[in-house]
Amino acid sequence: MHCCVQGLRLGSLHSWFAGPRVGRHCVKGMVLTCGKQRCPELKFPGFQSVISLPVSQFHGKCSTSGCKNNKDSVPDLQRFLSEIGTDPKEARFWLRQFAHVSWKRPFAVVEIDPEVFDDPSQLEHLASAVSFLQRNSLRPVLVFGEVQGGDRLCEQKAKAVSVERSRMLSDALSEQGLESCLLFAGSGVLQVDSDASSPRVRQVNQDLIQWCLMRQAIPIIPSFGETLTGRIVQVRLWDVTSAVTRQLFPLKVIKVNCHGGFQNTEGQIIANINLPFDFEASKDESWCTEPLKQTVREVSELLTGLHGKTSVVITAADKVLQELFTHHGCGTFLKETTPLLKCHSLENVDVERLGNLLSRSFKKDLSNTYFEDIRNQVHTIFVSECYTAAAIICHVEGCDIPYLCKLAVSAQAQGEGTGDILWDEIRRNFSQLFWRARTENFVTPWYFKRSDGTWNLDSNWTVFWYGISDPGTSLKLIQKATAAPDSFR
């Protein structure tokens, strides 16, 4: 048996007890290219692979004539590498995944919590992250204002604070060499209803926002709108964020603060909330406070209306790049997930799509006879509706305990928590299970966290099981796993 999961985003609401998420891959090197010319002086110890980001997209000094921007580049680049970790392959992967976003559709609507403006270092980190996105054609729209539950500032004071924070944000972006466009309420970007007690956004002028994006200027939208009578009123921050999101359909909504994502009672970040399953299962937990529930409900309402086209993440300003450009992330990721299909024979699945998923995930070609070999052994197959994740569980002759023959999550589902959903479903349906995995498989540490026992056969294979305490049974499982044939060519 092979078990392979490409880039599981670990640590969902059900599995955070299991410990830390899988670590990053090890990469031994990197040489950066600058346009068509190589920049030999921009080498970093411990890197050998090439990252295909033009250095001109970073601020800084570069002695090669191909670099166009010569202001503070190396610090900006070093900060990026420091924030995402030591594996530039992950950043390249996610840049490729995000590359299809049209300029008419912003990559992200970034909601900035008021506390970010009170911490200069966090504001600087945010500006640096926004700089990286903008320079890689991942255009953000920035929204800021007051949040629900905070003290309601009087109208005049609120306007003064908004102007000051607009200036702070614009200056921070300017320091990164970026052009921004302040869309104050008088510009007509937000039209609101006339209910002064709790004004709601009734219309968003997307043409104005898209004009900014086309000019490669970053739109900055304070949470103020204009009524039909011309009055300028304050609007709740999330109402602005959700209204802009519904109008522009960004790939991401990023709620930025200073402390990061949701935390459990142990102070650990809850990595994934897969809607609606995780929320329903966890809403009675002590850490699931009323403000948290309100946030999740509002996010769920937004995502439901967008039909899976957008995801929401809550993270700290200094962790934005790590959240976006690593498989394990660094914040709370919320997404409306596709249901898992549960089948008990190959006749109920698309064998061709399932085979393609396994081959892509393991980076090997399946044996021509694999599905025929297991046809009469299939116990249960879990597969997502879009065939981005699957688990094949089989009967084994002479053994009452089911065998996890294959588990795979495609590159498309990396970072979205699909692997955790799949594993939770397996645990709910099977009280006992055994499987094996290649020892060098990067997800093997994840299996260790989710097993009750293991046995290392040799330098190539490790056998795992859960729900078994009898040593004699464990020995039998090890022998069965040892005898399992290889299913790849």
C-alpha cells in the first residue's frame, strides 16, 4: 500500500489535538533571476534551486542592469523568504496556482483590523506583504474601518480617524514603492441605505475599483458610505468587506489582525474550519465563543453566496505571506467544502478520474491491472465530488480489519483542509484500520500523529494502525501489509 497526500493543510477543528502540522520540504538552494539576466550576487546559503520571480519585483540594490527598481530590494526579498520559510518551491507552486486571476478580478480583498494601525511593525509587515502581491500581479483591494463590538466613535471623530489611517496606510505602501488610490465616501464607491442606526451597503461601484486595478494602483476603501441624500455615514467593516467581495469575486478574503487566527483553549491556532461540517461539530466547544460563532456565520453566509469560488483566511499581518505561500499556512482558513461521496464498489465511481488523481498525487503511473486487482476487495471508497481527494479501503483475505490501500489529495486541494476532512470521515466510519507508507514520504510524520502503533519494516516502508491493542493482531497486520503488492509501474 502507498499513502500519499500532496501538501495536506493539517490541524482542522477535529484534529488540532494531534499536534503540529507537517513541516516544510527541504530545498538546498536558490539562485534568483532578474529579467533575462542572472544576478549572481543574489545567492542565499543553503539554496540551489531557481525561483522564477523577477528581482525587479522586489525593492532593492542589484548590480545587474536588468533590475529597474533600486530601492531596498534585498531586505524586502529577505523578509519574504523569512516569512514563508526555507522552501521557495512552495511559493512557486502557489504563484502558479494564483496566476490565472484576471486584472478585473482582484486576487484578494484584505480587511484590516483597527489594531494593525496601532502597531507600526504590523503595519509595515502588511505593506510588505501587499507589495509582494502587487508585484506578482496578485492585485489586492484594501478595506479598513471599525469592527463590530468595538466602541462606536462619534461621527466626526470616526471621520478624522479614518483620514489619519488612510494616510498611514498610503504612506506605508508608498515606502514600498507602491501607488495607492484612496476611495473616500465622496467618490461614490459605496452607496448605503438611509438607516442611520445600522447603515448597510446597497451598491458598490466596481467600475471605480477596477479602474484603480487597471492603473496598477491599490484601492483603499474606508468603511464609510454615501446615502442617496449625500450624507456620509460609517458602515460596519465586515459589511463593506462582504459587499465588495460579492461584487468583485476575489480568490481570497484576508482578515488581517495582530494576533492571528482563532485559538482553542490551549492557545493553539485552529488551522481549518471546513464549512459547514466543522462548525456544526464544534459550536458547543468552550473556545467557540459568541463573537467567533458570529464571525463564522457571517463568513459562511458570504461563501455560500459565492458558490465555492472564494475562501476566507484570518491571520496576523506579519504572517500573510506564510499563510498564502506555504502548504501548512499560518492562520485560520475557512472554506465551503465539497461533500465526500461514499461508495462500496468501483461501479459507483469514475475509475478514470480516480486513476488520474492517484497517478498525479503519487507522481507514478498506476499498474494497468490495479483496479481489476482490487475490484472484489473494495470495502469503501471516499472521494470528493470534484475528484481532488480520495481514500480506497479494502478487505484483506484472512483479516477482519480493513486496509487503507490508497489515500491521496491533489495539488488543487493543497492548503484547503481537504485531507483533514477526508481523514475525519475515515475515522468516523472505521474504528480500526491499518496501512503502510513509504518511509521517505513527507506526510509520514502526519500518519505517526494519527496512528496508535507503527512498525518499520525496513528502510522503505512503515506500517501504521489505529484501534488495535492486541500484539498478536498487530503482528498479523504487519505480515499482511508486508505481503501487499506494489500497485505502481
